Amino acid sequence: MKVAIVGASGAVGQEFIKVLEERNFPVDELLLFGSERSAGRTYKFRGKELTVKLLQHNDDFKDVDIAFTSAGAGTSREFASTITKHGAVMIDNSSAFRMEPDVPLVVPECNAADALVRPRGIIANPNCTTIMMVVVLQPIEKLSHIVRVHVASYQSASGAGAQAMAELQQQYAQLVEGKPVTVEKFAYQLAYNVIPQIDVFTDNGYTKEEMKMFAETRKILHSDVRCSAMCVRISALRSHSEAVWIETEKPLEVADVQAALAAAPGVTLQDDPATKTYPMPLFTGGKDDVYVGRVRKDLACDNGITLWLSGDQIKKGAALNAVQIAEYLIANNAL
């Protein structure tokens, strides 16, 4: 198995390397690609030093079976044909192809089989906040069709990349030392703050991040569900959290929802108010699953359930989900 990572020096690219090693993914040869800024850097994989090659329009992807790409939508669009022309399956972590009708948008716990039909040789990895939410929605959908979702996300600095994480840490250090605060990756200082904007605003007043949650949820779940989101950046480092209100066609019992979540793949239920047991980003970083707690009846909706979830944005929200797609393809002889 010959595997490539495009954007190897970024936060998600680095996570790809870790996840492939953690999961003992069947890699015979791993190729790393990046921009002019990162070309020449070296990273370890299974004890060997690998050098990042400059991403170019050439035949470097000949004989590559799977290419994980996480270098931004512009790069993905520009290099898609170069990456796939020799038959490589491109699993793309950007927003470039997610809503293209001939590109499957896949979360393995929800719609793994969609990855089998990929006329362009591309499979899209969804937005991180969407991934975490649909993993939790899927077992509830099996109990009763979900009609409507309201969600407020609490998104970590990692969603804006490695430099954003470094800037948040730098800001706290600068504040402690009484120095001027560096603000470059976000519109405002993030330390000791929350910013109610992620991505740019659209004409309807929602941001692109919020609209992704609306459209991507429907595509992944093959559903007419409507999702209204408020996406907020907080000063957590790498785990996102979400407060979710779910309206189903018929009323559900809390115990039944908890049982379905506890049995669901990719979900860990942490829900015991008596012992103050619930998920928090401080503890979900580095974990594979999406953690869920605070499951209860919605007092404002007869058919409503509300819950809280938290998960690692770089891992399940990006690299792990893509690797799980690849594992599904291998298991089904679909490369």
C-alpha cells in the first residue's frame, strides 16, 4: 500500500502521520507533500525519517493508492486531477468538494457505503463540527426520524490550524507577562474571550461554518433534517464541544437515547450528573470517540432531546475520520 499525505506539515497532516502509526495502517511506503515553505522538512514515521516533497503537477502520485489531502480548498481544487489521474483515491479534508453531487461526503459511522461510489476518485471529509454531531445524531435517527436540530458549537483554536493554536498559547503567555497581545489568526484576542464568528458571513446572516452544518448534515444522513447553528470560537486548544437540541418525529425516552448512544460506534457516553460526569474538551483531546453527556428532555419541545458533546477536532474531526474511510475501502476491496 502506497500512501501520500498532502499538507504534511500542518496540524492535520501531522495528525495523519500519528493516526496511521497508531492504527497500524497497512502502509508499505508513505510519501509526504507540502508547499515551498514546508518542502525539505523531515518527520518520523515508524522509526524512519521522511522528507516532505514539494507538491507539483507531475507524476509523483503514480502508484499511490490513497492520498490524504489537507492543504486547503484552493490547493485541493488545483491538484485534484494531478493526484487522481493515475488512480489514487483522494480523501480530501478541505471544503472544496463536499457539496459536489458526484463526490461522496462520508462519516463511516453514518454512511460508509457512500465511499464506494466516487466517479471522480475523490471522497470528501466533512467539516469537523458536522462530523462530531452526525456521529451522535445517527443512533438517535434510528430511534425516530430527526426533523430539526439546533446547535451551538464551542470550537477550539485548532480548527484554525497549528499557527492558531500557537497564537492562543502565546497570548496567554503575553498576558501573564504584561506584554502586548499578538492578534493575527483571529479577528480578536481569543485568550479569555469567545468569538461568535467562524468563517465569513453569508447573505442570510449565518457564517459559512454554520451553513456547512446545515448542508453537510443532510447529505451525510440522506435526510431532510434542518439544522440551525451558532458557531463560536473559544479558548480550548484542540477539542470542539457542542450543545445540541434535537427534535424527532415521535417523543423519545431519555433512557432509550442514552442506551442507543452507549451502543453506537464512535461514541462514548459520559452522563452521570450525580458525580458531575460529563464530557469536557480538557479530557477529550487525543481521544478517538465523540463523548456525550447531559442527555435530557427538551423543556421547550415535546419531541425534543438535548445533549452535550465533545471531541478532538484534529483527530475524529479530521485525520481519524479520513483514515477510517480508507480502512473501510480496504476492508471492502474497494481501492
